[in-house]
Amino acid sequence: MARGAASPAIAFFAILPGPVPRRGARPNQAGTPLFKKLLLKTHRIWSRLLPRFYYPYRFAGGRIYLDIGESRAMLARVLGRYERAKHQAIEALLPPGGTFIDVGVNKGDFSLLAARIVGDAGRVIAFEPEPTNCHWIRKSIALNGYRNVELHQLALSDCNGEAQLYIGAKSGWHSLVPGREAEGRQKIRVVTRTLDAFLAEQGWERPVDMIKIDVEGADMEVLRGASRVLERNPEIVLLVDIHPHQGVDPEELCGYLKAKGFTLLREQAPFNIPVDDCTGLGSVIARRR
């Protein structure tokens, strides 16, 4: 047997969860918290022996194609330990039959989770500009048979046109913002749209219930391009990842949302704890109360 050939089987049998959950149910994640912690802690060691390939893992949103050798974040998704507070917020605040907009989809875990929650009467609109990510998202959508998800291969921003997408070392690090390490990075040309223009072009009339934004530094551009959507949906909930290391000013972002009438809350259950200081803030939930 070739070196490392047993590693995939060991990893799969150790971390695969139970059956795909029914709507409203949680998956039966295998393994103890201590074992999951050990897998994550030793990821850099055993992942070197694991052949790189995508596999359809079960998780809270159904099944999703992931390459767990890519990063600890991909393994954490499989183990149910990735951004757990954000998962809880979506489950608590997104209504069945609602509309969820996912900006910066990566491999699609939040879109798939939202698709399960909103059900056949709801809609998920997902935006991801990077072609390889889009390929695997489409496969995951098809695997689950979700007909309430539409994926658009473009980047949301504050203008309509085209832009350079800087390709990161990990699939979740692609960004419209060059950053300090832009020199030598691969880049591709992508289409950009504002959310306001996109929904107008689609003739969208349904209320928008929730928007999740994780765009590696283009945070403010996405929000500015969604100004009309924010104003016309008084019940909307925003889940925003903030990227100071990519040049985003958390105080500017918080000020923009406050000016739109939003109350800023910590991404922490029960999702009613106010944000007192925006300095260094890494994520925020914004809603009107």
C-alpha cells in the first residue's frame, strides 16, 4: 500500500457524521469534542499524508463537497466546529420561507444551511466570483437536490463592471483588495455588480430577510452597493465579517450601519448583546429593533 494510502479511510471513518438531518434537526456529528479538537490540532501533520481530493461530507446543511486537506477551516466544517455562532444565528434568525443572500460563498456551507432552513418556499441567492469554488458549490447544490438556491459567478461591490480578483493561498482568501502581499499573487478578471443593481435587473420584489457578507476586505464596497436593499427591508438581518487586516475600518463600517438605523449586536447567542466598542471588531450582527 502506498505511503499515506490508509490515511483517507481513517480520517473519513473517524469524522463522518451521521445521516443527513431533516429540516429543523441537527446532524449526528460523530466523535467526542476532545477527539475533534485533537484532529484539528494535528491537521497540519496528518493532512500531509492525505491525498488532496473533494468528498461529499454530511453537515448541518445536508452534504457538501470539501477537501479537508486544504485547511483546518475545511475540517472544522465537517466536524461542526466552524463559525458555530454564525450557524446558530442563521438557525435562530432566518425564517422558513425567507430569503437569504450569501455574499462571498467560498464552498457554500452557509448557503446550503440556509437552503435547508428556508425550505422550498424560500430563496437563497449566492454570489461567488472564483470559478473553482463555484464548480464545487454547484455540485453540492445538485447533490442535495436544492432547487431554492441560485448561484451567480460574480463579485458584489459598489459599482458595475469588472475588477481583479486576487487569488489567495486558501479558497476562502480570494479578494478584490490587493492587500500587502499582492505582488506575485495570481489574479483573474471577474464581473462586479452592486446588489441594488442586480436585484433591480432581476425584478426582485420579495423581502430580503438576511444577508451574510464575508468578502475579505471589500466589506464597505458591498454595503454601499446594497444601500437601497438595506433601506427597503426594515426587518433585514446582516451577518458581516469585518477584515481590519485587509484595510477595513471597523468604526467606519459600524458608523455606516448605524446611520442606516441598525443596532449592532455581537455574534454571540442569544444575539441580543449590544456592541459597545467597534475597535478591532471581527464580526457583527446588524438588525433594526
